[in-house]
Amino acid sequence: MEMSSRDIPFIDLSNQDEKLVARAVVKASEEWGVFQVVNHGIPTELIRRLQEVGSKFFELPELEKEAIAKPEDSMDIEGYMTKYEDEARNAWADHLFHRIWPPSKINYRFWPTNPPEYREVNEEYASHMKKLAEKIMEWLSEGLGLPREALKESLGGETVEYLMKINYYPPCPDMDSVLGVPGHSDFNGITLLVANDALGLQVFKDDNWIDTMYITSGIIVIIGDQFQRMSNGKYKSVVHRATRNKEKTRISWPVFVESNLDQVLGPLPELTSGDNSAPKFKSYAYKDFKIRKLKQLTLDD
Ligand SMILES: O=C(O)CCC(=O)C(=O)O
């Protein structure tokens, strides 16, 4: 039976009973690896402005966008890329990547200067992202029976990086089968995503692709591989993809919360010592994990 979008957990963070909220976050992370939060403390107006400045950038003439293009010889991910094509996987989209936290990792060279408010809005959004991600990480840590700072500290404490991505998918009337982003799980710890009103995010659960219904002021939380591995499999990194919309331009703003590339990560020792279960995953430096996964090399034998 096709599952419906209603089944995706929806969590109201304004509920006064914090224990109940924490339990819902943990349960959703165990069973789904994805959920939507509302009343999360990030002003709706700020989300609207984030979407406005991002859309305005993508509507600029190509030449202006190319000014912050990802350099061809760059080994890093930051910068604008147009018609990023993946013929093998039948997908394409334009996108922009730039870090928004910590300040020492920000490279303003890859931030749009037009519209001029872009920087201020993204800086404000970054501080809200950090607060929300840290709160969710606290609940997830306690869900593992660990102190509330455990996941953040193991991910790198104050060196944890926040990477903004904007996906821009123009309408695609004749190309039903073309995806914006093909099915994948995220490499990182957690991803906090907002999108415009053109739906298109699908998650894979129980052998079905499920349309994700979301409200524009809600935030979709996606558990990534780092947290699946650190939690020794208790939390699930969800496979998801983005479809193109026939009539509307679809835009999404995921923020990837991740360790720095040298951080070595694997199941947390507290979860795999003594009488606890054996580690289900190997430990890797984040950069090696990414390379192995991208090259589809064996990760855990
Ligand atoms: O556009 C979306 O909703 C999902 C994007 C995504 O999964 C990605 O950029 O990795």
C-alpha cells in the first residue's frame, strides 16, 4: 500500500512538555530519520527573507552568478554551479554552497553580494540554525542515554560546520523522469531544510518513495550518516531525493551540520563498550568516509 505524506512525523517544539518533544524527536529519528518541526523559534519573517534573497540571487543574469562560481580547480565544495548534471542518474539542478558557521570557516567570496541584504539575512539565519541544531542534538544525545552535549562534542564542539546549500530547480514540463537531486542519504550529522511552496522532497521508507508535505514556515530535519554511525545505528540516515516540478520553480535551502573533514567518527565508545552492543560501523576521518561513499567503496564489512 502506498504510504501517504501524513505519516511523516510532525513535531511542535512549542509544547511545554519538553520531555514529550524530546521523545518525539528521538522516535522520529529512530523510525524515520526525518521529521518536520514547527514553532521552532526561527521567525517566519526571517525564513521568508532567506527565501527572498536566495531567489533573487538565482534570478540574476548568468554572468553575475558566475562571479561566485566554484573554481574549476577547487577541491572544496563552495561556490555556484549551473546545470550541475548527472546524466548517469538523470538529474540536474543549479546550486550554491557556502559555509555559514563557524565565522573562521566563512569565505565571503562565495556569498552573493546582490541582493545586498543577502549577507545580513544569512548571518542571522546561521545563528538561529545553530541554536536549533544544538537543541535537537541535545535531545538526540539524551535519547542515546548520554549527556546532552555528547553528540555536539563528538562532532567537534565549536568547530562543527554549518554548510548552506541552495538548490534551484526550474520547471521541467516534458521531463517527468528527471530528478532534481537523485536518491541519497546525507553524509553529515543533521540537515535542516526549508523550501519554497513547490513540493518535491521525497523520502524512502518501507520500499516506497513518500512525498513530503511541508509548510513553508516549518523546518524539515534529516538525519545523516554521521549520526547514524555515531549512534551505532539507533538513528537512521534517511534516503531522500528531490523531484522537479512541472509548472513551478522549486528552491530548497538545506543547511548541513557536519564535522570538519579531519574529524574521526564512528560509533560512540559509550554505546559499544562493556555489555553494550558491538560496533556496527567502522570509524573514518570524515574526508575518507566521504570519498569512500562517493566512490561506492566498501565502508563496513
Ligand atoms: O531539494 C530538496 O528538497 C532536497 C535537496 C537535497 O537532498 C540535497 O541537496 O542534498
